[in-house]
Amino acid sequence: MYIHVGNKIIVSDKNIVGIFNSGTLTKSEWNNYIVEGMDDSVKSIIITARNERITSIVSPYTIIKRTQMDRDLYWRNKNDG
């Protein structure tokens, strides 16, 4: 299945490793290499199997709704550990 992630970009769901909220990633110093050079309009960061970073102005929740991947998703809003 192919997913429209925004910005006229379509990605195969087989190539997606993760769909991340950019606001969450910017809170950790460990993720600096991922969010480096990103502007404020970016809401989602998609990481592919080829270790590519695709940025999107579409919310990660909206992108996930466009898929059939919802049964295997894990949402975590707080740092539990």
C-alpha cells in the first residue's frame, strides 16, 4: 500500500520504519541529528528502511489514519522510564 505523506510525496508502507511527531523529537538531544535543519512548519518525520528522512507538514496522526497500520502502533505521550 502506498501512503501520501504530504508535500506531493508517496511512500510504500513496506519502506516506512517509523512516523514521528517532530515536536516530540526536538525535546531530546539524542535526536538532534534527525531534526537538524528542519523548519518550524514540519509536523512529521518519516524514517524509511533506507535511513532516509522525509519531512511533512501533515500531522503524524493524519498520516497514520491514511494507513492500515493502526493495529501494530504504540503511542506514548509520557516518558515512562
